[in-house]
Amino acid sequence: MQILKGIQQGSDAWHQHRANHFNASDAPAMMGKSIYKTRNELMKEIAIGSSSNIPQFLADKGHEAERMARPVAEHIIGKDLYPVIGVEGIYSASFDGLTLRQDINFEHKMLNDEIRACESIDDLHDQYKIQMTQQMGVSGASKTLFLATEWDENGDMVDSVEFWYEFDSDLWDDIKAGWAQLQQDLANYKNKPVAENPVADSIEAFPVAMIQAKGEIVVSNLNEVLPRFDLFLSSQKTELVTDDDFANGEAVAKFSRETAKRLRLVSDQTIDQISNVSEAVRTLQNYADQFDGLGLKLEKLVKSEKEARKDAIINAAKVQWREHLDGLDSELKPVHLNIAPPDFIGAVKNKRTIESLQNAVDTVLAQGKISADAMAKVYRQNLAWANENAIEYNFLYANDLSAIVSKEHEDFKNLIESRISAYKAQEEAKKQVVEHPKPEVKEVAKETPGVFIAKPKPVDTSRVSDFINSREWPSESARNTARATCIEFYKFINQEHLQAA
């Protein structure tokens, strides 16, 4: 690792350095695991040269807490720590602290409820593990002390959480593959400005609808009729059991419907007696119907259009996935990658905005491409070895090549080599039978005329080889031992038959 001297975190030189490297603090977003930034947001920052720096006062607070926590970490580790910036090729990391031998890394975070709730390193969010893994990948450190602290206004530590994290080489390989995929995506990047938090245009409020009416009721018998209405409504039976109950129910229902119509008619006639009020009420009701219609239309339109956009985003990703897979398959003929497509439907679940939909699909597509590239690398290695070392025996594996080519390289080699060895042994056995046939033994019994002694049958090595080749063996030695045992057993059975005869 090369240590960069004279560069302060937060300085212009530091930002310039970060713009030209893949940085550990950005690795979680690149992997789609950051809770602060999406993969698409990171791509935009890199592509257009912008950055979404945290407010300076928060950065200053974090650096101050890190400075106060470093002696605590040194006490835990038992060694001095040095904050440095280091690079390894295109990869970069800013270290809160490294030991002099660069074998132990220190990473500090401000303590929050999520970290406080973790009981072990396994509970810690993946974004921290990804950042620490790149730090160790750059520095060569074998482990990291993760320390989160909380301090009061007097500079006293009031709480802390600490975990040890071991270097994960598989995760480091995934991170490097992720950066490589991001670099490919950046080559085809097109900036699509989307509102980060969509806000609807403001709508100017209408004047409050107001009606003033002057008038009075001249004649009314409501005081006499309404009590009778109440008595009738409250006395009706709603639990129907007997035939009489159902008959009465039907009659009351019909009567009630007719009464309701008469009441509405009287109500409308009363309003109509005041023509201006009637016209105004009907006008407002008409506009209310129009606004309801517009609202319902827009609600349906928003829903359908969002579904259409979601489908378009997913379909575009499916096309990119298919093109990527076709490109790999064209290299790997005659085999095809046996890999499941990315789960685009699952990725967009519970996503509410177009931007979040796009980011989720883009992220899972990138992860799928990374997995496909890793699998294709295994295929290429196996195919190259087979073409170089076993091409003349391809008839031994051609039929199931698609099934076995995905094996780890050593397993693939061992399998092909065992088939070749078995085939050679079988051919040698056949050759021996042809070149050195066993003499037939045919003797006539001297003491019992007419009785013949059966001749021993030669061992059918082809059947033994068929049996051996139908099984998987842990090693070539085990295979040869089993074959020899089978041949001897075959002879033993044959001899028993001769004795019995």
C-alpha cells in the first residue's frame, strides 16, 4: 500500500484524490448496501464530478469524536495508531487509525441506536463490514477494531460499543468485482435528473363557496308528522322468523320506499320554491361532480402510469440482462451459463418513487452481472483446461459438459482426469485380453466316463470398468484399488462355480 502524505481529510487535494479512486467509504453505496446513498446517486456523483458531502459541522463533530476515541482504541489494541490515507492501485481508503505494521485497522463511528442494539459483529449492518473490508484489502490488515462512541459536552465518553472484524477475502473479491461493474456502467452513464423528493405543484385555492338565502317557511306540519315517523321507525321488527314476519317485512319495505320518495319530492319542491337557492345548489353539485370525476381520473392515471413506468424500467433491465448473458454465452459455446435471472420484481417491492424503482432495478441488475461474470470466469478456466489437456478425450465428457463445467476448477480437473484414467485402464484391459487370451481348459474325467470338468471363464473386465465408471471415487488410487478388488472377486465367484460343478 502507498501512503499519501500531506493530504488532509476534507481538503481540496483530498477531494481531488477521491475523484480519481474507488474509495472505501463509497463501497457500501456501490454494493447497494448504504443507508445514506443509493448506487445510482454514487454513479451520478462520479459521472458529473459532484459530491453530496455531509454538512461541515457534522464532519467536524465526527472527526473530533474520532480523535478522542483513538486513545481508547490504542488501549484496546495495545499499540499506537496513525490516521493515514492509502491507495492500492485504483482502490483507496482513509483510515481512522492503522498500527505501524499496518496489520490492525481501526474504524470509528458515532454511536447510534442501531449500533447499540448489536450484540455481535454478525448483527452489524453490512455497510460497515464492506467499508472495513476495503480498508483491509487496501492496507493488508488482517482485522479491524470497530469502535462506536458517544461523548458528552465535557469531552467524557458516556457510552461505547466495540467489535472485532476479521478480513473477509470473499467479500473483498465481491467488492472488486462490484467496482469493475460500476466502471462499465459509468461508461454508458446518462444523467437522468429525477426529483429526489417529488413535490406536487402548488394549487391556488378557490374562493370559499358561499350562499345566503332569505326566506321563511309559511305553512308546515312537521311538528305533528315527525313524531309519528319516529314512532313508526323505532317500532319496526328487523328479526324475521315466521312467514308473517317476512310478509310484514315486505309490506313495510315497500311502504318505507314510497314514503322516502314522497319526502324527497316534498324536499325538492320546497327548495324549488326558492328558485335562486335551487339553482345555486344544483350548480355547486354539478361542479362537485366534475371535481370528483377529475380526482378519480387522476388517481387512476397516476396509478396506471406508475405501473407502466415500473414495467418499462423492469423490461429495460431484462433486455440489458439478456444482452449481457448472450455476450457471455457467445464466448462460452457450446455451453451456456446456468444462472437464475435477477429478481427485479422483488427489488421494486414497496418502492414508491420512480427514482427508488430505477435505483433498485439498476442495483440488482449490476449484482446479477457481477455474479454472471464470476460464473463465466469459472467456465472459461475449465473450458480452457479441457481444450488444452483433454481435447482428444472430449467424448468422455461432451454429453454432460454443461452440467459439470460449473464445478470448481480442481473438482472439474479431477473429474475429467479420473474419466480419462478409467478409460485408459479399460482399453488396456481389452488389449491384454486380445494379445494374451487365456487357454481353455477341457479335461475328461478319468474315473467317471461322460463327465467333463468345466473350463474357467475369463474375467470380463469391461463389466468391471462399467461398474467403476458409474461411481465417483475420492482419488485415482481408490478407483484402482476398487477395480482390482472387483476383478479378484469376479475370479473368486468364477472359481466357486467351477468347484460346485
